[in-house]
Amino acid sequence: MIRANPSRCRHLQREQMPVYAIAQLSITDRAAYNRYQERFMGVMNRYKGRLLAADESPIVAEGAWDLDKVVLLSFPDEAAFREWADSPDYQEIAKDRKAGSTAVVLLVKGIPNAGK
């Protein structure tokens, strides 16, 4: 009988867990935010993330929400998110995002192999 190494199994499980970044923004300087937005996909396309949704008119189905925009990104794992978020490419354009908006960004663990 072959026994799996438990620490290796946990490591593989961590690598396969998708993560989602949910950004909720209040836009304070449209010109600065637009500069960020114009360069965003050029940077995102160099990394393993995907833009799933970006909406400046989301429907509030329950509760109160007084912000301007919600963005949903997906990444194969947390390491891929960190690679993108910490990259010099993203850090450069993020200056305009930070100058043009305030944001709450949540990193949410996905469900491995969901729907398979």
C-alpha cells in the first residue's frame, strides 16, 4: 500500500484552491481612476488572473451599499493573486487607482474543483 505524504497533499490542495478578489470602490477622482482603468487589462493579461465582472451600476439585492463600483477577479490560487498584486507592473498603475478612489478589497477562497 502506498501512503501519501500528508504535508505534500496539503501543499497540493493549497495550490489548487482558486481565489477571488472583490473590490468595492468609491471613485473620488475620475481622471486618475480612468488612467488606471485604461492600463488595467494590459497588466492583467500578463498574469494568471481573469476579470470576471466590473460594474458601476450593480443592483443591490439586499442591504445598503453606497459605493460606486464593484470588480470581481479570479486567480488560480493565492500565489497567483500575490504575484499580480505585488508586481512592479501593477504597483505602477495602482498609484492612479489609489489617487482616484478609495477601496475595500477582499480576497475570498474559492471551492476547489467546483462544478466538476
